Amino acid sequence: MEPKRIREGYLVKRGSVFNTWKPMWVVLLEDGIEFYKKKSDNSPKGMIPLKGSTLTSPCQDFGKRMFVFKITTTKQQDHFFQAAFLEERDAWVRDMKKAIKCIEGGQKFARKSTRRSIRLPETVDLGALYLSMKDTEKGIKELNLEKDKKIFNHCFTGNCVIDWLVSNKSVRNRQEGLMIASSLLNEGYLQPAGELSKNAVDGTAENPFLDNPDAFYYFPDSGFFCEENSSDDDVILKEEFRGVVIKQGCLLKQGHRRKNWKVRKFILREDPAYLHYYDPAGGEDPLGAIHLRGCVVTSVESNPDGRKSEEENLFEIITADEVHYFLQAATAKERTEWIKAIQVASRTGK
């Protein structure tokens, strides 16, 4: 019997020879990880055995690269992967750790119910806590804060985090809250914004997190940005990034000139409604942006030239200016999710 496929999707992998980062189609099996240059390839470019391997997450070996994790095999070979966003990285790492544990115990991989006990576990679930903190109604409120003639958008203060943890009964006191907040920071669930909070992270203090109204932090997927004394053009440009991130992930996009398909990381924001796309291998600035206000998005079964497509799960965005974008999702379910999310953003955003 062939090994069971546990999870598959696009991740960015660091090459073992030239050390370049490239998007790969990655398949997690019960006994190993296969990675392909393209989803449609029949033969994998490589395979990583899971037996005896260890995982490091988050892996902070590469400075500004976020959501990286490392797999170290029994032969002490390191393999580095980068996810598109935090929850995606955690899902891959969680399944990989479980697969390794199943191999060690001679068990079959099976997903358990995600229903949690009413009683809190002995060890705090940082992932669940992070999702609660991001809740739009009961979570931490994201604000636009000003300091040293700079405006920090979509962020919050250190003491607000501790206040929320205490009032939410996630911790018993502020000292315990400081420990939990430091763990959230170390795991990448929170990011420092501004010199004060960044210096605390880089310093040798016992707690890298500051319970301080002048220390600013933000969620990694919040659309945070900082602006100084900027021109009117800068303000107009940054207006695109003010919207709340409602969906993100990797898709294939067809180029307008050469008509070739490339993997791109997409971030969907609403109010204003924009779909930005990035090189998943690196780069903080987007390669382009699609203004979604008034757009039409539909699934398609044929290529732009009208011929029946051999590619599956295609969809098309037609902007108000009648620019056509062709995208491809990994599965039919993923395509439906993207179409629905874009439709909602196009109706509610500016």
C-alpha cells in the first residue's frame, strides 16, 4: 500500500546546494515528505524521511524570514521550509510532529477530534490563545498609535496585552501574563514595533516582552505598517494596506505578457478591498495589486484562449477596469473559498 497523504500544499523550500529559496509543492506522507517543482509533476524532486527526524519551529536562522521551520534528519541534514502565514506553519509542524510520533510508536496516523476539554490544559496552548487574541469582538483591539512623529498602524501596546490576558482569565496575575506574552513573542505570534520593544527583544533582559504603554506590538498577519512624514503619494499608496487581512495563501497566477504560470503568495484585504501578490521566496514589497471593488470573480473551465484547460481549479477575476487575472487553486474546495472571500471583499471594501 502507498503511504497515506496527510497534508499537501505550497511551501517555500531552501535549496541544499545553492541555498536559494523556491516555492515547492510539498506532500506530507505517513513516513516522509516529498517535494515537487510543480504540483502536476509525477516524480518528486526529493524526499525527506521522517523516522528519527526532529523539528524546530519557529526557526529564526534567517533574520527577516518569518514562518520558517526546520527538519533535521537522522543524518544531521537540515531542511528549511517557509509557510505563507503563521497558522499554515503551525498546521504543517503539528502534523509532522504527529507523523513522527506515530512512526516511533508503530501507529497509523489518524486525526483526533479537535473538541477541547472545558478545563484548561496544564501547558498553555499558544495557538488557541493567539486566535482568541485576534478575535474581532472579544480580542485585543488594533489601533493606530503615534510616537516620535511616526504612526504605527494595526498595533497595540504591551500593557494592553497583559490587561487582556488578566481580564480574560488566561493568567492569574501580571507576572504570569508577562511570561505568556514573552512566549507568544518568541514563537512569532506577536511582533515588536518601534525601537523600545525591538530593543527589548534584541537585549539580554529576562523578559523580552514589555508590560509598558510605550512598547508597541502587532499580529504578524494584521497588515501592520509604520509611516513617517510622508508625501500625499505615499499616503495614497499605503491606503491599499489599511484593510484587514481576511485570507492569504499561495496560488498559481498566469502572467499577462508571457502567459506562464508562477506560484505567488496572495494576501486579501477588505475595506479597502485589495488582493496583493508577492514572490513567496522573499521580498516585503508586493509584485502587484488587484483592486477588487466592483470586480467579478468566477470559476472557469477553459484557458484564456478558449481551449479546454488541462489545469484544474482555475478562476478568473475581472476588475472594474476590465483587466483579467487567471489564478489556479490547489483544490476545488480552496478555489471555492477564495471565490467566496473575494466576492465578499469586493462588495464591502472601498
